[in-house]
Amino acid sequence: MKFVALVAIIPQEMEEKGIEEAKKAGAGAVTILNGRNIGLKEKKIFFGVTLEESMSVLLFILPRRLSLKVLKALRDKLDVDNVDNSSLIFTFPIDHVVGLNKEELHKFESEIKTIL
């Protein structure tokens, strides 16, 4: 089974919805990282404090055949194509993986069988 990493960089307030929609689409476990968005536009300053957008980085390891389904679900449900949305979702291939949970592997196998 070939795997990809799906990375979703989304505003922190969309984190729970993103996880929920990814799981509905067949994703399993997720690693969540916190970050800040430092874009090209000038940041707002409020009483001398620069306001930066808090971001969540959701990292999923998925079978290649399932990754596009999860990516499309996140794209649609989180309205990523909206110009005002600062989200970014992408995948990249993984050559070697160790440490995946056996329950999750069985879940992936059954999910892929339903796709085929």
C-alpha cells in the first residue's frame, strides 16, 4: 500500500470542523500543530499589539487512493477556494513508513475496498 502525507493548514477556529470532515471522508489519526500566518499583507495593529492569525496544521498519513477523497472533502467543506480563506491543503508522497497503528491499517483497507 502506498502512502501520502496530507497537510491542511487552516485557521485555528476551523480545526474541529476540518478534523470532523476528514474523518467522515475516511481519514484516521491526525497530528495537530499550531502556527501563525505571516502573509504578505500588513498585519493589523491594535493598541500597539500586532494581531496575527493563529493557524492549525493538520497532518494525516493516508493511503494514496484515499487521499484525494479526503482532500476534496476538506476543500469543499472548508471553502478553501474562497479568496478570503487563508487555508492551504496539499499532499506529498511518502516512500517509507513505520509505526502505523494496525487498527488504522485495517480501517484503510476496508475503506479502500468500498471505494473500489
